[in-house]
Amino acid sequence: MTLELRSVEKIYDMNSVAVHALRGVSFKIARNEYVAIMGPSGSGKSTLMNIIGCLDVPTSGTYLLDGADVGSFNEDRLAEIRNEKIGFVFQTFNLLARSDVFHNVELPLIYAGMRPAKRRQLAEEAIARVGLADRMTHRPNELSGGQRQRVAIARSLVNNPSILLADEPTGNLDSKTGAEIMEVFDTLHSEGNTIILVTHEDHIARHAQREIRIFDGLIESDIVQSEAA
Amino acid sequence: MSRIHGSVEAFKIAIAALRANTARGVLTTLGIIIGIVAVVTTMTAANGLANNFRESVSVLGTDVLYVSRVPWVIQGRFFQFRNRPNLELKDCDELARLLGSSVVVNPTDDTRRPVKYLSEVIENATIIGTTDKHMLVSSAVPEYGRFLTAYDVRFKRPVCVLGTTMREQLFGDVDPINKNIKIGRAEFRVIGVMEKQGSAGFFGGPDFDSQVFVPVTSFVKEFGSRNRSFAFAVKAPRGTDVTDFEYELAGEMRKIRRLAPGEEDNFAINKMDSLLDAFNNVMGVVLMIGVAVTGISLFVGGVGVMNIMFVSVTERTREIGIRKAIGAKRRAILQQFLLESSMICLVGGAIGVALSFAVAEAIDRFVLPASVSLPIVFIALTVSVVVGVISGFIPAWRASRLHPIDALHYE
């Protein structure tokens, strides 16, 4: 089992009013699953994503990632876990604007403390995988939206994470480019990666094999789809 | 291993960040540059003064004691010395007799008089009455011509020897030997010019190059003996301990002064050391004040850097969020911003040191011999980095404490 949530709750203290973002969420995701997490805004979907991505910890309940109880980790341990096991793809790409493609992709490996030669090799491989080998020295502002998202995907892949966590990865792209990006995810899945998509768009969610719907901090439905996609 | 790579990377990141904001970096550095120039110049000037002083005082020689009515360095109230009797020339003769022929005793006194050659006038020149023994108690040597002789002294001859500055100012390119000059109202014939000695004039101390030496007898004859107290330069014989000799000297002086046992000395024995001690004390205080005052400008520069680092952290909140999301630990972020601020300051410090060399050059040319020493450069650069680390710490700490989610969503 790659990750498992057991009755995870998250309560935010907003001006001393307790806001229950998650109210007992439990599910498991196995290796090489392709999961879409869906829900309207305010459903707790983003909170769930932050917890799965180890950017935040549950108020109560257990989150096991590769068997480790991540909920008890301090911030630096969480940073390590994010570095080793999570690959993020954000809606707004979140690339370093002043750094070129190579440096952006290399960055997680720097924080992993890897030697420069090894870094170069892995980063170049990842960039080649998303088809940007000829854009290595370009800066993000010299790239199209689709290309930027590919750079972000390369960065998320470079440390060979346990899960790829994509938050509305096509949200800032036109539909054609969005479709191209989704093809990249489909390919990555077929190559054995575990992918979690957070989205509110049905046609994006349809790429996944499993759909977890969140509403009001609870799981509304958890359906494994037929191999339609 | 990973820490070393991390440092190299943090270094690259800092350079990239500085490049991205060159204009702002330069402006920020300005405060540090000014601060470093101020501190380095102060230290260099103080160093120059100290060396200059030591060099010129060393003319006096460590084995020479100076008997005078009032000590050179007065501690306590001045008036307690007021009623001491003068030291007269006959006291000097008696002292020489008591100490024996192996000891050189030379009486001197000085006065201020205008010195005139044709139309050139130097007001307030220092006129020294001395004897042929002057050469034995100081390292002064004539450059050309000759010094005073026993004969000149004995017969009160109206001859004089010029310090090198005096010669320059009065005679320019003209050969001064055997020319007559007027000292006050009396005529003196120039018989020699002294070698350059260097000056402690900057502190109101003696400027050995601006002196005119005349026989002490002529001095008394022309400028009067009333209320005149001489100083006796006494050279310890070779091989005697100077401290022991000082006791002996004090004993003989007490005899001359007819002091009963238990009565306090009514004369003073001075050494170059006491002058140096006094100087070092004063210099230490001056240096401390100087560094404190100039340090304020460095402090202001540091505040500027801190300000810019706060701006930098705020501007790059999102970047910090990204870095944290993909695995940067707090220490990595802290290191990144500390390195950035220390590099700003180091660059400023380096520029400041470079400018200080120019300033020191100017001081050297126009005021007094001074040069920026290597330790001062080292101190300045270290201080720059320390200022960088200190002023960068709070912003960097704040950056490292940002929550990744908040930072990522910062607009």
C-alpha cells in the first residue's frame, strides 16, 4: 500500500472559530493507482491534497505514507518526505522564474544533497521524458504554458517519487494543451507511477481509474471506474 | 557531503539573486561601502599617527633620561609643580661633575622666536639652546655643514644649525652655509643643516625638522636667563641598567637640590617610555572613539541591508513556498538568505577596502605617512560578513519559518 488515511480530520482555527475542513476521511491508494480527487470548492479537497502532499498534518487520525506515520513528523522531516516521496504539479506551474529549465528540474535533487554529476544525469533524463530536451537552458517566461507544465512534471518526476500529486494541472491551459498534458500523465501511469489528480473537471477526472468525491469534509463517493479511459 | 553541495548551491543561488537585482544591490551596498571606508580610514590614520609618533620619538633614544622641572606627562594638578625651583646651567655642570666623566649630560632649553633670512620669515620657530653633546644624546646628525662644537658653546658664538624643514622654508635652493639669519633681534650664522628626522608635530609634540639649534650660552645671552629652566639630557653609560641609573641620577639630583631625606623630589626624570605610554593611552581612547563613531555608519549600512533583505524575502515568498514544497528544509532557506545578505556586505566591504586604499594614499600624500595594512583589510572584510550575517538573520529566519502552504499561496 502506498498511502493510507485513517479517519483523518483537519480543523482550522479561523479567528477562534473552529472550521472542520476534513471530518473523518479514510481511504487507501495502492501502487500504480490513478486516482482523481474531486469536489467543489470548499469541500476540503485542497486540505486533503495538502495532507497527502505532506504540506500539512492532520489534526487527528493517521496518515501512513509508505508505511510511515507522517502525521507525527516535524516540519523538517516533512520537507524530507516531500523531497523523497512526493512529486508536485501545480495549477500555476510554480517554477522559479529566474532559473532555467534545467535548474528548475534539478532543484529537488539539490535539496536531496545529490552530487552534481548524478543530478545532471537525472534532470536531463526527466526533461527528455517530457519532450523538452531542446529547451534545457530556456527560462519559464520563454516557454508556452504547456511547456511550463511539462517542466513542472519533469521536476516532479526527477526524484522518482512514490506519488505524483497534481493539483488542477490543466487549470491554466487551453483545452488542447490540457489534453496533451493529460496524455503525459496517462503515459507516466502506464509506466508504473502512482498518480493523484485533484480536479473539479469531469473530463480530466475521467483519465483516472478511480474517483474519490469529497463533499463537506467527507467522502461522498469512492468509485473504481471501468477501463473506459 | 550533502552539506558541502548544499553550500555550493546556496552560493550559486545567492549570486543569481544578486545579479537579478543589481541596481538595488549596489544602492544597498553603498551604506556598507561608506561604513567600511570610514572604519578602515580611521584605523589606518590612527596606525599612521602611532607609527609616525614612535618613529620620531625614537630619536630621543631609550637610554637617555631627561631631567626637568616639570614632568612631560602631567598626572594630577599642574599647580603642585609651580613652585619648584628652576634647573640652571650651573646645576647641569654640578650634575656632570657628580655623575663622572663616563656620563654625558647635555642642557637644553627652547624658546619661540621669528627667524628671518632676507625677506623669508618664519614666525614662532622653535629655537633650541644646546651644546656639542646634543649629538651624543640623540640620533640627530648633520646632513651637511657641521654641528655645534664645544668651542662654539664656550665662546658664545652666534652660530646655528637648521632643521631640514627650516632650511627648505628659508633658503629653498640656496646654499645656507655661512649665510646670516636673524633669530629674534640677533644675527646668527648658519653652520650646518640636520638630517631629516620626522615629526611628532601632529600631536603638538616636537617637530624635530623645524628646529634651530644654537649654543646654549649664546641662547642665554640673546634670549635671557631670567626664569629659565633647562632640561638635562643624561645618557646612561653603556652597559648600565637604565632603571638603576635612574635611581643614581635621582640621588645626585637630590644632592644638587639639597633635599632632606623624606622630602619629595622637586624635579622630574622623563623617559621616552613615559611619553610612549602616555601617547598609547591617548591613542587608544582616540581609536576607540573613532571606531565607535565610524561604526555607527556601518550600523546604518547594516540596517539598510536588513531592510532590503526583508523586501527580498517578501518579494520571494512564493519562491520560498516552491522551494519548501519540493523539499527545502528550514536550514536551507535560512542559509540561502544569510548567504545573500553576507555577500551583499562582502561585496560592499571589498569595494570599501579598495576605496580605503585610495583614501589612505591621499592621507599619505597630504597629511602623514599611512598605509592600509593587511590585518586591517582582513578585519574589514570579516566585519562586513559579520554585519551581513547579523542584518540578514531576522529576515532569513522569518523566511525559513514561513509555512509552505501560506507561502505558495502568497500573492
